[in-house]
Amino acid sequence: MNKWQDNKAWFMVIPVFLVVAVSAIIPLMTVVNYSLQDIFGPDQRVFVGLEWYKDALTDSRLHDALSRQLLFSSLVLLIEIPLGILIAMMMPKKGWSASLSLVLVALPLLIPWNVIGTIWIIFMRPDIGLLGAAINGMGIPFDHTAAPVSAWVTVMMMEVWHWTPLVVLLAYAGLQAIPEAYFQAARIDGASAWATFRYIQLPKMRGVLTIAILLRFMDSFLIYAEPFVLTGGGPGNSTTFLSIYLVKQAVGQFDLGPAAAFSIIYFLIVLLFCWLFYQALLKVGTGDKS
Amino acid sequence: MKFQKRTIGLIIYFVLLMLPIYWMLNMSLRTNADILSAFSFYPSAPTLDNYIKIFTDESWYSGYLNSFYYVSMNVMISLLTALPAAYAFSRYNFLGDKHLFFWLLTNRMAPPAVFLLPFFQLYSTFNLIDTHFAVALSHCLFNVPLAVWVLEGFMSGVPREIDEMAYIDGYSFPRFFLTIFMPLIRTGIGVTAFFCFMFSWVELLLARTLTTTAAKPIAAIMTRTVSASGLDWGLLAAAGVLTIVPGALVIWFVRNHLAKGFALGRV
């Protein structure tokens, strides 16, 4: 657009590039290196080419984990983004109640992920947990350690509880940025609440929602600690998401080569989806400039 | 009428949101045996033993200090490097700018499990294992890209005429940036600082891999102590309650920035 053309701007980017590249490029290269070898010990390696990639792409358990993961991340986006926007629109805009709401909303984000899983184990127990006891008290048999459906519902509830606040914070900040004049104009034109939302609030939130969608997609696709602690991937394999399956392979079978190939494929899948989302969201913005 | 509907909806949401946290608080005030033996809405015989243990046992409270050191370091590094970079992205076209901008975010996209080993090797090579700096630096991998993205949005909301006016008035770039530009985007800086704090504070895998004793984070200490003696749920819950406190303080301080937040941004 109307930016200055100047390659010297690179000098301002160099610190970021260095700080990130140190931790990014060398480990990535190492993992690519692992993925092409069969590793027996520190000094015993055989080059196997793309063998591990072929294995991974034909592994039916990996396919199952991937479909589970896609379903999970789609549900996460479908629930958390609209819910987050809705909550953000309900929150008071100023005064002590606004401050209080912000602090309360942020609390779940501040608990370490493994602790969240652990607390939810007790919270969902049918005998001594608040929610588990409540659901069973209503006459619905519910045990996340035994029934796959219960396990899914539990993991989804935990995920929605934990991460919707991130969407709320971003959407709330985006809403606050809209000048009051826009709403006055809408009132004068007699716009309905829906029209105000559709043609003023939603377009103005496009930027923050882009960040929210990308962050929620990639973080939910990589989710590990919370479901692992809560269900361990079970019962059976019903909540074995992609990263849990990866760790089972990498640590459980101590097979570095295949696990590395798996990681690279995993990374490329996340990358592909994020790029598609990003391109799509950029386009929505230019076509919808109101 | 509409106002009431909103308020009721919001109150229901907050009650649901607070339930697990209340349950954690409830557990933290009871003994392990009490938690496991009976369902109870509130601690019938509240005890502060779990908290006393954390505050008197160095292996526990040092975890909070360690986490606090490396999180603060990480927030400083992230902000100091991301500020000029975000300015460059928001104001200039330069070779590879769009690719570089998206590449930054790709660093959040790799599954950590297998990457932990090369991370460990890399940081051992530089003799950084078990230092706060190592954890702070490794967390830059996911915090710096986020900081650049969020700050870029705020900065792009500031009209470029402000920069031009300042340069015409004879401001040097550093003076303009520090005295005019940064105050304009201080809300964005507050929001960014909160997000960096939050993601670094709750991250476990990298922090645990890169530390052994001297810089061990609180989240890792919880898992270790818990697995050693079966599961002490009460103690774990108390530690969980205490992990919320610093973050809650941070958000209390940036709440007004968050409220006004992103105010200028097109992001």
C-alpha cells in the first residue's frame, strides 16, 4: 500500500530475525536430518531417504489421529470464535465492572497447562468432582475415563473453558477500538442490531479475529498437555490427538527417525492450513471494505 | 430490557468460568485425604497447610522465583526486539517483508515433542542448560512472532503523517520513536506484554527440558513433587492457585490498556 520503499528497514528486523532464527532454524534442520536416517545409537546411523515419510503417510493410526485432530480443531474454531465474540459484546465497556470482567476472563489463561488437566481430573470425577457429580446427579451416566463420548465432551469443555477467554480479550479490544461516531451514525440510519454487527463491528474486528483464528487453530492443532493429563489419549484411542500419538511414538517406542518424519509432516499440515486461513482472511478484508 | 439480558448472560458465563477455579481453591484448602474421601461444596475444615508447605519449602517457592525471572527476561527481550521490527513492517516495503512476516508466525506451528532433543543439544553446545537465560531465549521462539504481529497492528493504526511531521521538525529517529511514537502505542505495548507474560508463564515442555535444578520452573516442580508421593491433590491445587496470582496482578495493571486496547489498531 502506501508504505515507504526502503531496504534499510532490514536493519530494524535483524534483531528479531536473529533471536528467532537461533531457536528455529538449527533445531528444524536437525529434525529434518533425523527424519532421513535410521538411528540406532549416537554413532550408528543409516541413511534411509524418504522411507519414514512413506511409512508415516501410510500409517492408518496416524490417519485416525489426524481425522480426530481435524474434527477437534474445527469444533474449537466453530465454538470458541462465535462464543468469544458474543461474550466480548456483552462485556461492559467502562467502569469498575469492565476492569473486573477483564481480570476474571483472563484467569483461566494463567494456569499452567498440566495443572489445568489435573484440576479437571478431580473436577469431572463422578464422586468428588463438582461437574462430574452434577451431570451424574441429573441422571446422565458420565465418566470420561470409560466412555469415549464423555471423554470428548470433557476435553471440549475444558478446551472451551480454557481458551475462549483469549478470543474474548482480542475481540473485546477490537470492539473498544470502534469510534462512538459509527454507532451514532448507525442509530440515525435506524440500523438493526444485526446490521450494526454485520456492517460495523464485524468488519472492524477483522484484524483481531485474524490473529484469534490463526492462534486458536495452531494451538488447538498442537494441543498436548491438557488432554494428555486428563485422559491420556483414552479411553482406547478415542482422544489420542496428533501430538499425543506423536509422543507415544517418539518416547514410547524410542524411534527418533519415524517420529522426526512425523513431526515434519505435522508441521507442514499446520503451515498449510494457517497459510490458507491467512490468505482467505486477507481477501475477506479487501472485498469487504465498508 | 436488553441491558438486563446481556448482564444475565454475562453472569452465567462468569459463573461457569469460575467453577473450575473455585474447585481448585476449594481443594487447596483441604487435606488430600479429605478431598478424596467425600464430595463437599466448601471446605468443612479449612486448612492452610498446603500453602504453608509451599511458602516454607525452598524447592517449592524457588520454582516461582525461577519462573518469574525467565518470564520477565523473556518479556523484556520480546518487546525490545519486536518494537523496531514491528515499526519496520508497518512503515516500510522491503525485500521479502511479507514472507518474513508470515515466516515469523510459522515458528509457533511445529509440534514440540521431537524438537525438544535438538533444543537441548543446541543449548548444551552454548553451555546454557539450566540457566534462566536459556528458557527466556527459547520462549522467544513463540513470543517474539506474536509480539511483532500484535504491535504491527497497533502501529499501522497510527497515521504515517505523524512520523513525517516529526522528521520535518528535525527529530532523529530514536528521539521520535521514544518520545512521540511509543507513548502513542503504549496500549499496544501493554497488551503485548500481557500476552508474552501469559504464554511464557504457562509453557512447560521447553522450560522443563532446558532446566535441571537451578532454573526449574514452578509448573515442572509441580509435576515432579506430585509424582513422587502419589498425588497430593491439595498441594497441587494450592500451587495452582498461587500460579494465577502473578498473572492476575499483571492483568490488573494493564487492564485499562486492554480496555482501550488495540484502540488505534487496524489489527
